Amino acid sequence: MKMLSVRCNSEDEKLIKHYAASKNKSVSEFLRELALERIEEEYDLKIVQEYLEKKEKGLKTYSADEVEKELGL
């Protein structure tokens, strides 16, 4: 597994270590999860924004009932 380093002051280091320990996680595990969650949140937000832009421009949507009726289900 690759390793990344993070620079922070001693106060931040103590806070991060204490918080990670309180969650029974290593600092590495805590920071990795935090970074990946942030990336996922931003990606999800981008998808929602793209959908809203398309909807604003007239994107046609269908309800589940409409789809079932169209497909003869």
C-alpha cells in the first residue's frame, strides 16, 4: 500500500490522534476514510447539480407508474 504524508501543527496532530483513537481507528485509517468520504460527497453533489441543470432545461422524467404502463407491466 502506498503512503502519503500530511503536514500539520502539533495542536492539530494531537486533535487528530485523539479523535481517531476515540473512534478506535488509526490516524491513517481515519484520514483515509475522511478523504474518501469527502470525494464521494463532492461527486454526489456534482451529479445532483448536473441533474438539476438538465431538469431546468426541460429534461423529461417519468414516474414508476408511467414506465410500467409504457412497458406493459
